Amino acid sequence: MKFRNWFLLVLLFLATGINAQIKNPVKFTFTISELGNNQYEAVLNATMESGWHIYSKDIPEDTGIPTEYKVSGKNIELIGKFSEVGKKHEEFSEAFGGNIVYYSNTAGFKQKFKLKDGTKPGDVVAEITYQTCDDRVCLAPNTLEFNKQVSPKGAVKETAAEMAGPVKDSVKAPVETAVPDPAAGTVTVAETSKLDPKQLKIQSIDFQKPLTDCGTAAAKVSENYWTYLFLGFIGGLIALLTPCVFPMIPLTVSFFTKGSKDKAKGKRDALIYGFFILMIFVLLSVPFHIIDGIAGNVFNEISTSVWLNIAFFIIFIFFAGSFFGYYDITLPSSIANKSSKAEEAGGIIGIFFMALTLVIVSFSCTGPILGSLLGSAVTGSSNVPMLLTFALAGFGLAWAIIFGLLALFPQALQSLPKSGGWMNTVKVVLGFVELALALKFLSKADLVSKTFLLKRELFIVIWVIIAFGLALYLFGLIRFPHDDKKPKISWGRRILGILGIGFVIYLVQGLMPAERPKLQLLSGILPPLNVSYFHDEKDGILGMHPEHDFFTAVELAKKENKPILIDFTGYGCENCRKMEEFVWSQPDILPILQNDVVLASLYVDDKEELPEDQKTRIDLGEGQVKKVKTIGDRWSLFQQVNFNNNSQPHYVLITPDGKVINTPVSGYMPKEDFKKFLECGTGYFKKNK
């Protein structure tokens, strides 16, 4: 298959979206075993789909929903507390600020008991409350009940045939409330429900037919990849202007056009050379696909890791020192020597190793630029490997085009500027850029650790100093090791210096308190507005006080004539906290939440119990019964009934009269994606309200 066709297939696959469905990644089997001496053990085994996990009973407070396993019933007496079986995983959660303990793949929960009267059977009721999460979403906490009858005559067997003997399944008949509809894959509400159907199913809500199709996942995906392809291309062009690469352009092109008696063959070889350059840069991204496949959420962990963000900060400072000329970053010379020696093979193989040698020897200039792309991708998206592939493809494409075009039109070599001090100027300017970008990673570590030492204003002041230093350098007032003693200040340097002063003036605006956020062009880079010397963190979410009842939010939305942003969330939802701290807090997101919508945060793990007349039970089939007894259960059922979804975070924009504006979105997502979702829905509402 041609590369172009493969490329289009990949984009088509990535752009194809499927509506979120109710997820059920955990399956349970309930058995009872006889231990002898009138003792038994009620065992509930959980099997999880790949990538999903459930929390242990031993997780620290305020870090998630601990699994609870309760056994009760007639004529039974518990022996000790329940125990867990399986391989525990423990890792630090930046969102919760503590360790979380969980099980993946399989887990078992056991409770020993005995019969009070050894001559009579016992009715065993096992109830488990748990939460399921992956690296993007958490599902609503679930409570399931399993009933069996144990006979004192013999052991309880696990086979279906023997279970019909001494153990009888006796699932209590639930009230007909909300039952799964296998044909449609959705949840429907029966009219006999104790919970008033009018308070569950909103007839006007149809998430499959939103009022507008803007802000959909398909549009976001392709746009993100093209952005990184473009950024990589620009980075490749900049790298060509550095002293490690630029002098090699005429040398390499001349080799192909003059080193061969057959000029057509020389040009063909030059084009092959360009293709190999592109291929080598794309191949550099392959290890990240392998790492992602093995580790699953490794890049999500990196993006919110305090120590790794500090490491990126130090690396970028190190890159800046290299660009300033204080030292060179190079690969071991043995690698370049072996690659250069392999060029002697000739033919296609020799051309490949020529391309590889170029990439290796230019590393001192390209390494920091490629490192910037890596750092940006790792900390800014949930699909790091593919973004890196596109970024590196853009980088290599820039080189391939330049080398290829100059091989086809060698006379253009005469119009290229001569090597000189201007190339060192390019490197030094990149050094200042690296310093500025380094601060972004330090700020991320500060936010994640919740130390809040690097306030928004302090960040801006440091950037002002960096931008002012760049301007002084461009005007020739400060020098670095490889600069001429009396550098010639060209008009290009003067223009860039003036732009640097203009950027300083622009930054200074952010140091002045204002009702509306400033420096919109730097949103997502600067610390959020609430991490400031001028703003104190108040109670609520980023100073906001969302409604926690959907119907109260509806009345408020009608009064204020605003759309409602339903935020299906949870107190123990790690990804929900990440969205609030790293996305909602951004200066171009927070004003939308504060001013343009009525925020309804519905907590699906709220443990406050419902009134008795609103409690109910749902028959899930196969001996499983789901209880609806808390406010959290109610909002979880509300989410499933109206949106056929049970993941958190889950965001829906609706009008005050209950019509879905645009396609709902789920899970932790980059700021740009969430911003597009919000602006799409609020923009449509303003035009049509």
C-alpha cells in the first residue's frame, strides 16, 4: 500500500467517532465454598477488561472510592472481616496528592461465615460497592447484590449442575424501576418506578440528535495532528538555519549533482536521500508507540508528574546553555564514525547511511528542538505517540523538501546566504526560547504539587526578563561565547529586537489586576488566574459554586437565560480533578464557566441517602441486582437513562428547555478540545436564544 493511502487510512480511522455507550468492564462471579466445621466462605471474583481497574479497600482517605464487600443473611454469623485476593498495584496520584491502591485484570473478595443453626439452611446476601477507572475516565460507583442459599448438608460447588443442589440462586424480585434494554443497549424507565420517571427521563433530551454538530471529536482529532505536523515542519526549517546543518546543504546537494556522471541518477539519488531523512525522523517515534502499548497511561502519568516536569525544566535549561554556546550536546563520536563508514557500501544502503550520518552529526543543534517537541507533546495531549509521529514527520519533511528541491534545481544554491555569524544569532535566539519554555514545566510541577510558589505574576516577571534580555542581545548590548567581539547589527536583528520590546510591553499588561483575563495568546502556558497574588482561592471549584441538583440548575438557567453545562463528576474521580485543576483553571476556559453557562456538577458518588420512597433496586440479570439508595446512585441512573453513559467526567451542554446543544464529551482531554466543545455550544446558544 502506498504511503499516502496508509496515511489517509490512519486519519480516517482516527477521525471516526463512536457515541459513548454504557460501559461495564467488570464481571463478577459469586460462589460459596464449605471450609468444614460448619464454616463457609462467600467469594466474589471480579474480572476486569484490559486497562480498567478497581480500587482496594485500603486506599487512603479522599483518594477514590474504596471497595466495600458486605455479607449478611438469615441464620449466618460472620467470622472476622472480609479479605482481598489478587495482585495489588500502588502508585502516586498527582490529582489526589497521595498513593492509590488498586487491582487490575482480576481480584477476589472473601468473607468467612458460619451457620447459627447447623441444622437449617442459610440465606446469604453479598453486596459489593466499587468504582471502576481507566487512565481517562472513571465510571459511577456501583452497588451490586448477589443472593444464594447454602445448605448445611455439604459443600457448595462452583459448577452449574451442582449449584442447583445444595445451593439455590434466590435473587429477590426487584421493584420494576429501570431495567436494561438489551436490544437498544440503553436504560429505560418503567412507569411503575418508585422514583418518579419525570425526575429521571427528560423527554426533550436526545443526545444522538444535538442541535448542532460543531465541536465533535472527529474534527478535534484531525486538527490536533495537523497542528503538530505543521509545528514539526516549522521546527525543521528553523533547524536548517543552525550552524550544524546549514553548511551541509550545499555540500550534500553538490555531492549528488556533481559526484555522478549521470546527472539524472544524481538527482534521483538526492531525492532518495531526502526520503530516507524523512523516514529516519519518523522511525524515531516508534519507541514511543511501543512504550505506550506496554505502559498504557505512562504519558498521562508523565504529564502530571512533579518530578518529571522538574526534569523537563532542567533539561530545557541545559538545552538553552548549549544554544548560548557554553557547551555542545553531541552523541558519542563512535556512533557517527560507524554510520559514516557504512556509507562506503554504496547504492541505496550507502545513501541511507549518509542520511543517518547527517541526522547524527547535526544532533547538537536538532536535539534541543526535537526535545521541545517531545516535551510539548508529552505534557499537552492524551495521544502522545501519534502526535510525536506527526511532529517528527513534519520535521523530516522540511529537510527532505529542501534537500530534494535543491537537488532538482542546483542553481538555487547560489541564492542561499553564506554561512556566518547570523547562524549563531539563530542559535542564541533559540536559547532564549528554550529558557522561556523551561518555565512552563516548572509551573506545571508547581501546580501539580499544589505548592503554588510560582504565581502567575512571578512567571510573567521572569518572562519579561527573558524577553528583555533577548532584545538587548539582538541590539548587540550583550554577547555570548561564539559571538563576534563587534557584531554587525543587521536590520533583521533590529526588527526582531523591536518585536522583543513589544512583547515585553504586552507581558506587562498581565501584571495589572483586571476583571477580565489578559494575555489570551499565552493561555495554557501561564499559571491559571486563581494562582495569583491578586486572587485568593475561595470555597468551591476555582471560586465557583456549581449547582448540585439538575432541576435547580434548570430553574436558574431559565432565569439567567444561559445554557446548562452538566458535569457528571465524583468526589473520588481522579480524572475529574485533573480536568478542574489543569483545564478548567486555564484563563481562556474559566471565564466561560463563570459567565456563559450555569454549571451543574452532579456527583455520582454522593453517599447521602435518598428518602425511603425514592430508593429502589434494578435487576441486571444473571443474579445481579443494583441498588439505588443514595443521591449519587440517583444521578448515576439519571446519566444512564438520558445519555446512555456511565463514565466520569462526562460533559453535556443543554438549553434551559432540555435540548442537547452539541455532542457530549467524556474523559480527561486537552484544553484545546474542551475549549472547542464549550465555545461551540455557548456560541450556538447565543446566536439562537
